[in-house]
Amino acid sequence: MLIFSIFQLNFGIYANDLKTNYQVFVNMQEELGRTAVVADLRKLFVEAVSQTSSNLIINSNFELQFKFLEPNPLFFLDTSNPHEQYLRVNSRVNREAVCSSEQLCCSTGISFNEYNKQSTVLDTKPCIIVLLLLVDLVDIRNRQNSFKESILQINIHVLDINDNAPEWSAHESLTISAQHVDKNSIIYKKLLELNKLIPKLDLTITEHTDIGTRIALPQAADPDARPENTTSIYGIYGQTTNGAFSLDWDTVPADTDSASHNTGSGLWLRINMDLDYENQTVHQVLIYASDAGKPTPLTGYLFINITVTDINDHPPLFLKKFDEIWIKEHSPIRTQIYRPIVTDKDITDRSRLKFGFSPSILADTKQLFQIDKMTGSISLYGQVDFEHIHKHRLPIFVTDGKWTDESELIVNVVNLNDHVPKIQLHSPLKFKQNDRSFYFGSTLGDSLQSSRFHLTIVIKENGPPDQLVATVTVTDKDLTAELRARELNYASSVKEMPVVFSQRSLLKSSSEMNHSQNFRQPQILEPVCKVNHKAFQINPLQVGENLMESGRLRYKINLAGVSLDREQEARFFVPIECHDNDDYDSGYPFNARSDQAMLHISEYKRHTSTAILEVIVADDNDCSPVIKGPLTGTLEEAAPIDTVVLKLSAEDADDPTTNAGNLGLRYMLVGEGQPQFTISKQENSNEDGSTNLQNLKLPPQPWFQLNSITGELKALVIFDREMIKSISLPIEVRDGGDNIKRIPNIFIENATTKVNSINATITIDIIDVNDCIPSFTQQIYEFNISEDARPPIRIGKIEAYDCDIDETNRNLNYWLQSVQHTMLTEKSNLPIEKDYFTKNTSYLPAHSTLTNWFSISKSGDLYFRMPQINSQLSSSTLIDPLMPLDREKLELIIMDLFVKDSGKPSLTGSAQIVLRILDVNDNAPEWEFPRVQQRMINLSTDAAVGHRIVQVSISLVYKY
């Protein structure tokens, strides 16, 4: 059971006192339930820090945040309560399963209790799980003053419980139960009591074998921890002949390596009586093995079937009782690797010699080798892999039917550099889960190809220039196997000379190896890694792990002193290359430090693996929008409402798929339009000539509508160019999308959200259209001209105006036209008598002719000038060419006056000119009475004084 204490922590730590890495130790019992508490993370970290520095100031201004640097499926972090954070069990932790997996078991001789105090345990190979956590210290008052990236290494020592009984592997793949033996035998009763299948071992013993002879038996295997929970005692549970056999066993020291105490040499079956083939050919023995577990020891059983054979006089003998050979891993199956030399003084027995492996051979070893029963030749039967087992012990026996001799052959497997380094990437940053997978070959050929690991992470731009972005764990099966073999050799105090084979030889004896020029002492195949990107750097990560113990190397990848900028590069790939150190050269000299290297052959040269760290740079909204235009637009006067004036365009260098970039650009009006007025003399002039713009009737604001997303600017009112010349419209473009609401010059949103904006002014020119009809300052112009006037002469000035602003639209042209008679009779507003034209019947012909003598210039000046001479004028008897005006003939000249602008379509205005001909004394009066013949009158004498006698009258004489 895991025991620890929990207490409330209120603390704070000065950053200057912090180390980068801390290491703590925790004991945990195997088979704890899911969510069981393994450790109080706060407590562990405070203890680790306090042990490093004793002068720390502790306060409540900081908060701890934990996260896995390298996730482990066995555990999870319970951070639901920021003040109580625990490491809990996520899935079943079985010590035997965990320790049997590669790289999780470390051969230290000590463990640590819950307070990190060293305590001695007898288990020389404890199971330790290494967890790496990234610890961030967050300042609650000022998060910008937080400190990050301390690494906490938790070494979890998994304590054993007695949950496995000792057992023997099933030799010959045979098991037995009560139904397989004689019911009258005592063994039957024993097996009936056990009521389970028991592994069976067949032995052959010649008759009359000396009493006291010991036959080696395989030991029972118990995966539990020594000494209490593993095999501690053997015994005989039952045998067909009471007292015929007994057991001898050696007590395996607690510090003996597992490879040596499983060699099968610690248990023997002792013969206590003479075995007579003629009396009994078969003996059966049921043995047991028990551990010392508490409260109840566990027991396993083995059924031994002994066949007694006949004897002869002389035993066969091996020439060598012990021999040792070296073979390359992955050597072809059926390759002959060894043949023993045996002698027998009985010539007749030599042809009957039988060879075989002794029963003490390990089951796994027996599956890899086979021995020819007739010749004793040993050949490969399975695939020999250095990474699985680097050394095999083959106990060989030979018998002639009576005598038996034994020999031992040690087969050393020479490592080939046949595995590429395996790269695994981890990152405390955001990553794509489906990218965290391995890619490597399952066969020898595939393994030599480049393995590839791909991890996609997200790094925020403008972060720390030396930010930790990922860790690299590199393993190499070749390296791991060599380290394990080295450790086992050291544990068994066996010093081996490192050897590299030449490719021309498969088998070499130890004497040949010692003198071969093809051998050298190779370095450990430790991988070396580098990154091929200038923005990153890779360095070894020191976490207190021993390479000899773990077989893995760790690196950390940091930014190379420069923060990332998404605007320069938003996505890139960082190749990570790792290669082993196999640089074999046939001329390499011997190295006297033989204990620093292991056997391997450089047959495949150096191997390299690559991994890809795909980096996506997260945007930090550090760029302001840039207006591309247009900032000027035109709008025709009198254009209808909702007319599109222009469409604004802007760009933001930030991520275009987020609100920080183009996706979040928003356009807005930040003020009312400021007009530039058109000064109209007619409508905006006072009597003194000054202007009064307040008299202008402007449309109410707002005048425009700006679409916040598309940037489309529309008019909300109808403008008059004669009133407004142009409009200045202040705008603002910002990023951030619609989540930010604007309240008079203040952005309301999250305090952590950054918004950039830019202000500009749009100028909108109002375009004039020809909508004003030219107008005269008077509808009737009256001028006087003396009848004796002689052309050319200027009569007066005609003034007309056009309120349009455009020069073309206000460009005026004048012309005159003789008034029609029907029109004259209707002109009641003319300053003449209504029956004037009726009385003067000669008016129309004379008037029509005289109209050609008048014209108006471009500037509006009315002239009396000589018309072009034509047939009509020359033949006219009504007009004197020198003095065409004669008041006695025509008193008034009335003409229609027209003005037309140059717009399209053009507009025309009209007025009338009344020209009065002033009289001059150019005609003598003539008597109407008395006439010459009537100059005599009669007067009565009676006429009174004052009586009217006669009325005298004169008249003007008209000449035609």
C-alpha cells in the first residue's frame, strides 16, 4: 500500500534560486487500483527545491502548473484543483510486466521512501519508472513575471507483491495430470489432490548409477522480487519409490544477476539408492518449489518421469568439458556451428553413442539450436538475435546406453549493427495527436531503411528566444542490447574481449580471435543527433538517467536565440537526424580498455534515422492593417440612395485564416462627413457680397454607410454638386473580427486580446451632371436705340447663368429669333398696346427683316451690326442699308432670346428683348389743315369772342 502525507502548501519561490532540473523518488506498490494516488506533486516539488537550496523565501504569490514532458500511459495528472495536484494511476501497473519491458528497469541497489530518504532493499534489480514533468511557476499577481520550464524527474520504484507462484516451463511441451498415471500409484493421489496440469520432465538414468550422483534439474522461475517473493525452498511432494531420490539446491545470493541464477545449475536430483533396470525401469517423482511470500506462500510443481536404461563397461568422454564459440546474429538456419569430439574405449559402443541436450537447458535456448543425435553436430534451428539474447549456454550429454558424460558449450552471439536508431519526439506544446507514431521496419532489410517520425507542433510567434519546443528520445536496439550484455557480463564478473569479425569467417575459436588482425575494440553505438534548421538548436538533456541503465538518450530542442515570426515563415519543417557511432575501419588499432566496449561487427556501417518536426507558427496579431485603397471616390450628384461609391481594400500580414489577419478585418466610420461647399453667388450671397453657408439646406447625417466586412461604401442621401463640392470621410480599419464592440473611441473586449487599427480619410468628389436649365436675369430685356444709329453699335448686355459646376455644363451659347405674329398677339406682358400690331400692318414685314441686323456675342453683348448681304436684303425696299432704323415705320422691335448650355443632353432657356427705336428730327411737319386749297374760311360777324373758328393740324409725312 502507498503511504504518504498531504498538507496544505502556501509558498512562493524566487526565480534566481530555481534549478532547471530536479529529481525525486517515490515508492509505489504494484496492482494499485485506477485513480489511486501515487504522489502529491506540490509536496514532491517543494521537497526537491528545498533540498537544493535552503534559503528560499516561501510565500503565497505563486501557483504551480504541471504537465507531462513525455506522456506515460500508466499514469495521469489530477490537476482539477490547482491547490491539490496529484499523480494518479491510469492503468494497471504490474511489476512483472513493467520490469520485463525494455528500458523500464534500472539496476540500482537502493530505493527511496516517500520522503526521498535512501532505504536499503534486497532486490538488486528494482523496477523504476521514470516520469518527466514540466513545471511552470505562475505569479498570481503578475503573470508576466512567471517562471517556466523546470523539469521534475519522478523515479517511481514499483514494489512487489507476491502474486506469482514459482513454476517450471513445460519441457517438450508436455503436461500431465492424474489421469495420465497409474491409479494405484501414490503419484496418482498426489496429482488428484492438486487437480491441475503439471509440467512434465523426462529423464534417462542408467542403471547402477552411483549412489549420490546428482542430476541437474531446471530451476523454478518466479518473476516476483527476491528474496521473500521468489523461490526459497524445494522439496519432493511424492515419488513412486520412497527414498529413492532427494533434492539438492543452492541458495542464490540476493545480488546474483538474473542471467546467472537462471542457468539451471542450482537444483539437482540426487540418487539415494541403486537403480536396477531389471527390477524397475521407470520412476516418477513429483517435486515442488515454494516462495516465502506472506501471508501465504505460493507453490509450483514439476512431474519428473525417469527411465532407467541398461549399462555397459566404459563411459564415453568429451574431449572438452567446456568450450566457447562466437557466431554472428541472423546466421542462416541449419548452419552447423559446432561438433564435439567424443571418445569411448568400448569400440562396439561408439556406433551406439547418442547425443542430446541436458534437461537443464533453457526452453528458449532449446528452440534456437538442434543437435544431431548420431553425430552430436549442433546447428541453428531458429533465428539468433543479439538484441534478444547475447549468450547461450548449451549443456550437452553423450551416452552409450549405460554411461553418460556431459559438456558445456557457450555460444556468444556477435552483434551486427543492423538497427537504425529509433527517434521519438515529445513536446509540451500543442501537437497533432495522430502524428505521434513510429515508422520502422519489422525485418532486417526494412530496419536498414530510414525510419521516420513526424510530429506537428504549434509555437506562438514572439515567444521566448530560447523556448523549449520538444524533447527527443533516441533508442537503438543494437545499443540497448550491447549495454544489457555488458551489464550482465559485469554482474557475473566475466571479462570479455570485444571482437569485430571479418566477413570471410563465420566461426572462430577463442584462440583465433585473440590473434586475428580483423578484430578491434569498437565504441558503443551511441546515437548522435543534430537539427538541420538555423532557427533551432539541439543539446543533450541531462535528467539524471544512466545510459548504461536505460539504454536511451535524450535531447532537447530549443529556439536558437531568436523568436519566431509568422509573417516571415508560417510553417516549416525541421529535419532531425540521428546516426550511430559505427565507424569501423579494418585498420583500427586495438584498445586496451576492453571493459568499455561490447562485441559487435560493423557489417552494415553507420545507420541514420530522420524525424520531422513540423512547426506551425501561431499568429500573435502583431501587424497592423494596411489600406490598399482606394481612398478617393466619385459620386454623381442626384445619384439614388444605396449607390456604391467605392469599395475599400486592406490587408493584414497576420494569419489570414484568423481574426488577427484578413479574416478579421473590419471597416468602420469614425466620424461624420465633412463637406467642402460650392460657393454659389446667386444663392449664397448677401447684399454686401459676403456668403452665408448657414443658409444651405444640407441633408441630415449620416450621409454614408460602410459595410464592416466587405468595405463597400454606399450613399444614404442625395447630394447636390451645386451645394457640396466634396466630402472628407474619416474611417478606421482594424483586425480582431466582430468580437470587439466599439463604444466611442474605446474597444471593449478581453484584456488579453490585442487589436491593431489604422485610420485614414476618404475623399469623395461630387460629380456634376447637367441638371440646371440656363436662366436669364430678366424675362424681358428693354433697350433703346436711336433710329439714326448706324451699325455696328453695342446696344446692351444680356446676362444669363447656369448653376451647374462643370465647365461644359455651364458653357452658354445665345441666339435671337424673330417673334411670330401669333406670339406677339399673346404677349400681354409686353409694354405696348394690345392692338398695336393690328393698327400697324406694316410691322411684321419690317420686323422680320430687321431682326437679322441684331446679334448676341458669346459674352452676352447685344449688337446692332450689318448682316450678311443676301438677295433678300438687297431687294428689300423697306430698309435703308445706311440707316435701317426708321421710327416712323417701326417703333418697336421684339425678338425671342435663347440660351443653351453644352451639356449632354443640352438644356435651353428663353427670354425676350424689346427694342424701342428713339425718334430723331428727320422729317418736316406737313399741314393737314388748312391745306393749300383750303386756306380760306368763313367767319360770322356774330361770332362771339372765344368762339372756335377752325382747328389747325399737321402730320408727319412717311416716305416709302
